[in-house]
Amino acid sequence: MNSKTRLIGILCAAVGLLVLPLILQGFGNAWVRIADMALLYVLLSLGLNIVVGYAGLLDLGYVAFFAIGAYMFGLMASPHLTETFPLFASWFPNGLHTPLWIVIPSAAVIAGFFGVLLGAPTLRLRGDYLAIVTLGFGEIIRVFLNNLDHPVNITNGPKGINQIDAMSFFGLNLGKKLSIGSFDINSVSLYYYLFLALVVFSVVICHRLETSRVGRAWMAIREDEIAAKAMGINTRNLKLLAFGMGATFGGVSGAMFAAFQGFISPESFSLMESVMIVAMVVLGGIGHLPGVILGAVLLSALPEVLRYVAGPLQNLSDGRLDASILRQLLIAVAMISIMLLRPRGLWPSPDHGKSLGNADKKEAA
């Protein structure tokens, strides 16, 4: 593919992505919300791909950073702190209303700090042991959020935090529709463009990381940590950097999720969410940015689309099959079929595929 054809393809894709929410909102806001959540999961998958895809560190507690970012924004942009603590009420008589340019860096820094905090005690662990420790970290964060409502009410416990402000910047409130002449752009469409901008920025960062010396060092650690250490690579610092960099994406995604939903609770950050994000990375193609994006879009949108398939199938069985269970069954069948047909993912990395092919040929010989 020459550069001209590639440029035309990129321009067509960009125009399609920009026009997509305007078309979808004609069919109802529910379809735009599906696109919004798909972009959030793409952002989460890009972050986890740094840890799992580049550095080869299996992280099953990634949803913890998602929760940290969400609760950070929930506390900084809701009446909860001012209503609970008189000191905050005296400092901020009009309430806490954190602007976007503070939210994103704060979410990235706080989540990155917790990512390094998780990585420090797990430097000597690999494989299943690392997965168990990170899984425990994710559950610990969820339990803390669920119980930090006494003796001091910080997270409001299982009730969650509501009345969270919508995102706003340069006088534009994303919680309200924008009227341009006789055409209205709904709130969910405005959030779509914000999420799309963050995804594009994140893809650029991930691509630059992948082609940098740091990215190549991560991949060397992924392939053979002992050989990488023998070559003089500082595996300790690079592992911590991978955990920290991946966590920043989760923190920013969590802040965007809290603003988009307007309500958060510990139930939104269960172990199943971590498993789904890992599945997105594996299904699309570990370590390959287009594959990770494809896997995130498919697995986030598929459950919602299958709602319209499970309903008619339930009617055919005269209501004997529950629609929600049937939908999960269809998702499981689709995932199993894809992994049997494409064991390295839907869109695997070409280099990774070549190395596997060469290894298979050597074994055969």
C-alpha cells in the first residue's frame, strides 16, 4: 500500500468517525452511548496493552486504576466532600467543580502512582503468581471503596457517589446539548468527540512507545527476561514504568466514565471488568495496536448489539430462555469460535506472527 492510498484511507476513516455520532443519534441516544462506552474500553485496552502486550506482565487487577480515576473525579466534582466535611465546605462554598485541564493530569498522576505501588512488590513474580497478586489488588481496592463510609464517610460505601458534574471546558458543558443553527448535537455525542480525541492522543503515545527504546526493552523483557537482564536492561525500572504508564490510561478512563455516567459505585469495578479488558487485548491481538482497538470495540459493543438478537430468540422459546443468560451464551460462543479460528487474535502483530511461525518451523525440523 503506497503512502497516497494510505493517506486517503486515513482521511476516510477520520471523516467516518467524526460523522458517526451524528448519524447514530438519529436512531436514538442509546446507540451513541454504545459508541461512547466502546471508546472508553479502547482507552482502557490501550493502557492494559502496555502492561500485558509490551512488557508481558499479566495484570488481572487493572480495573482498580479505572476505579481510582473514577472516584478521584467523583470526589472532586460532586457535593459529597463539601456535605461530609465542614472544612471543605468553608474552602469551597460553591462546591467542588474541577475543570477538565486539572482532572486529566490528576487522574493520570494518581493512578500512575498506584500503578507503581502495585508493581513494586511484584517485581520478582511472573505468570500465574503475578496474575493472582494483581487480582487481589483489584479486589482490595473494590472492598476499600465499598467500606470507606465509616467511621469517616469518604466513598459513601455501596451507595456510591452521585450528582457528579459533567465535563466542561472553554464554557462548553458536555452535559447539555449544543445547538448549531437548527441542528442539535446531543450530550452523548459531545462526549463521543472528547473520548475520540483522548483515544487518538493515546494511540499516538502508544505507537511512539512501541517504536522507542523503552518499548523495545519492554518487548525484550516479554520474550526473555533473563536474556534482557544479561544485555544490561534495567528490568526493575522498566517493569515499574510499564505498570505506571498502563495505570495512567486507566485513571483517565475512570475520570471520563464518572463524568459521563454522573454516578459511580463499587459495583461498576468488579473482577469481571478486568477479565473483559484482558479478553479485549487477547482477542484483538496482544501487542498490536489495531488489533487491541478492534478487540475492544467488538467486545464492548457486542453485548449491547446482542440485546436485539436475544429478545427474538427468547420469544421463539416462548419465554423459557432468559434474555440476559442467552446474551451471555451468544457472547461466549462468539469468543470461543474466534479463538479457535484465530488463536493469535483477530489482528495479530505481523512480527509476532513471524516469530511464532519460525519457531513452529524449527520445532518441525
